[in-house]
Amino acid sequence: MENRIRVLVAKPGLDGHDRGAKVIARALRDAGMEVIYTGLRQTPEMIVNAALQEDVQVIGLSILSGAHNAIVPRVMELLNQQGMTGVKVVVGGIIPDPDAEQLKKIGVAGVFQPGASLDSIVQFVRSASQTSAN
């Protein structure tokens, strides 16, 4: 049996709305992935520490608060400091197009904005985890 894809889903910052993160977590789980949901109000340090402890291939960040330009670069910095450069980071939420492009430039594998289908997210995570395994 092949190893299951391990995904950490996190809600960083002060954003208290986690319905979308839970929907994504369930869709990934229903697609056969192992999903660890960290809950609300996670710091970048907490997220990276959990990803390290759980040995995940993908981190999914759900950010609706507009703090993505502060939080995501810090997560990427901490992943690099921990030598976790193979972990793919996917961000979802209210992310303007120019910000999405900037996040990709700093190493974010994918950005999903409102209206993205669950199937497209599942397929992207599956594909991204394959490239992190190689």
C-alpha cells in the first residue's frame, strides 16, 4: 500500500472563520489523504512546528483576514530555517491577484481564491505532494 498524503490545514492569525478550512480538510480526507487540522488562531511558529512533528508533505493555510502578506512569508522563512524546503505550501482565502503572484514568487505552490472547486484543490494537493516526494 502506498503512503497516504499527509496535509496540515491551519488557520493562522486572528481570523476566527474556519468553515472553509473544515470543508477543505474534509474534501482532502474524503480523497484519501491524512489531514491534520490545527484549529484557529495559529502562529506561524505553531504551524511549522506542527508540520515538523506530523511529517507532512503539504501545508494548507486558510486566511480570510487580509494578513497573508505578513503570515505567509514568515511561514516560508520558518520552513527554510527548519530545512523543510520540500514541504509544499498552499494558501486559500481572500487573496488579491497581485498578492497571489507575490506569494508564488516566495515559494507558495498554489493560491486558491473564492470560487475554487474542491476537486481542483484536491488534484493540486495530490500533484504537489508528488513533486515534494521526488
